[in-house]
Amino acid sequence: MKHVVNVGLLFCFLTLLASGLLRFFQPFSLVVTRVHIAFGFATAILVGLHLSSRGRYFRNLLRAAPGQGRSSGWLQAASAAGVWALTLVAAIWNAWPVSQLIGQGYEAQHTQEIFRPHRRVAYLPVESGLRVHRGDTADTGLRIEFDWGPAFGRDVDELDLSGLQTQLAIWAENEEGDVLETIYVSEASAASGTMTWGGRTVRRKEVLPVWQARYEKLLGEALPPDVDAVSSATPTRDFSMDGHLQTGGLPFALYVEINAAKDPNPSYQQSSESPDRPIGNGQPSVVYEARIYPSDQRRFYLMELIGHGGVGDLSAGEIDYDLGGLTTAKQLIDKVLIEVAWPESDAS
């Protein structure tokens, strides 16, 4: 049994080391996180078994008579406990040297590329779609329900949109076109400004160009590839749509942008020698819109397909309202239903 525990600890340690390094130096991944958590639990079990077999060692350490190494044993135990406590405090308070170490990680080096959803956003993948809920107060919020269309691929696990084939963004804008809040972005697009998508390394602006342009505007400027995100300023304005979900709130619009890889058609090829048609992954992203008027107190809205995001580097992040040439891209989503829960006092 001792050999099983020791060898098991070795393999668990190597797995934790590898997943920890990937988590530190690479964009966030649910797969890596699952591996790290699973082997963390396995390591805890094996360490417990190892310590249970070493009970006599600890008892002897504590009971050793003076002159038999007791003071030395206590001193070493106290030193180990002190180092552990100092490391724990430094990690909790982000103090030196933990702060310097964390500053070298991927997330610290790419702060402005990484999108994190609002704390009141929750989503639930279902068999035929996706449900996203954005709460405001106890009795106010938005629920956005997607029904996938016939072109939404089933050859990969896309129901949670964490795969790299289909990417999705949801955001809200005011009447002036300023972003109020980004509600949801698929994992790969949220974690990094570049990704391997459809077999190619692409920038996020090639996948979700309309949302990316809004996101850059939210930050105040387009971010160059070599930006020092650690020292760059971050937005101080509290971008939120909370105040709009009231009867007296101003009108706003909800947008959805979705893009599938490897969906070429005669109008949008995956490769072309034409100078005005760069190599891409097929059809561009498509954009849906719904305008919400709080004064109307409507409960349900259906989003409407209004345009696309353009192709590759030709996209300037503006919506192109010409839907000609699009085929399966228009069939990724069958329906997007928005339900608005207005405050009871306002709705009465």
C-alpha cells in the first residue's frame, strides 16, 4: 500500500504541476481547471493516507525527551508552520513575493484582453439552446433564451459554447450606441485576444468583430498586440444597465453576435486569391438586435437578425446590413426570446 500511495502522489504532483503551469501561463480553460481540481482532491486523499501511516513519526516528534532531538524537532516544525503562515497571508493580501509572482502570469499580463461577466449573470446550457439570466434586483432582470437552429453544429460539444467552433457575445447599448454592459461572451473569446479557431490562429476581432470593436471603445482605445496591460489604465466608469431596467429608465438595445468556424459557401470561401476577400473561416458573424423600451413595460421581445460583422481584417467592427450571400450563418439560431421582469411596483 505504501508504494501505491507514494507512486500515486508522484503522478498527482506531476499532473498538478503541469495543470498549474498551464493555468498560469495560458488563457483560462475549463478542461485544465477540471483536471487541476480533480487531481487536487486525489492528492488530498493520498496525502491523508500517507500521513495516517506516519502517525508514529509525529507522536515521537512531540514526545521526544530533551536531549533526544526534541528541541530541534519542535524548531523545525515551528519553522515550517511559520513559512506556511507567511505564504498564506501573502497570498490572501497579494503581498510580496506573491504579488510579483502573480504579476508574471497570463491573466496579469493580459488584463485588458480578458472579459469577466457581471456578478449577477448566470447561464445554463440546455439540450437545444442556452439560457442567460442577468439579474438586477430581487424582482427585476433579463432572461435571454436561445433556440439553436439546424446549422448549429453537433459534431463537437458546443452546448456550453466553450468549444472553439461557435463563439457568441451578448451586450447592451444605449440609444447613443455606447456599451452599457457586456452580458456574456463564450469562454475562448472571453479569455484571450487570440485563439486557435477552425484550425487557424485568429484574433478575436476576426471572430466577433462587432463586439470586439465595442469592447475596445469601452476601454477607451483599440489595444495594440504588444500592449503592456499590467501598467495600462483600466476603465473607472461603472458600466452597467441596472438603471435601465426601471419604468423610468431610458431605452436600450440588446445585441447578439454569433460566429461558426468552417462554414464556407459560394460567397464566403475559406481561402481566396481575391485581394478583397482575405483567407477566413467562411461566412462572417451574424448580429441580432432587440430594442427595449421601459416605458412600454412589455414582458417579451424577439430578437431580429439585422446584419453581419464582415470578413477578417476587412471588418471595421461596424454592422453590415446586407444579408445577401449568407446561408447557414442565418440558421445558427432559430429564435432568441427575451423576457424582461420589471419591478412589481412599476408594473402594477
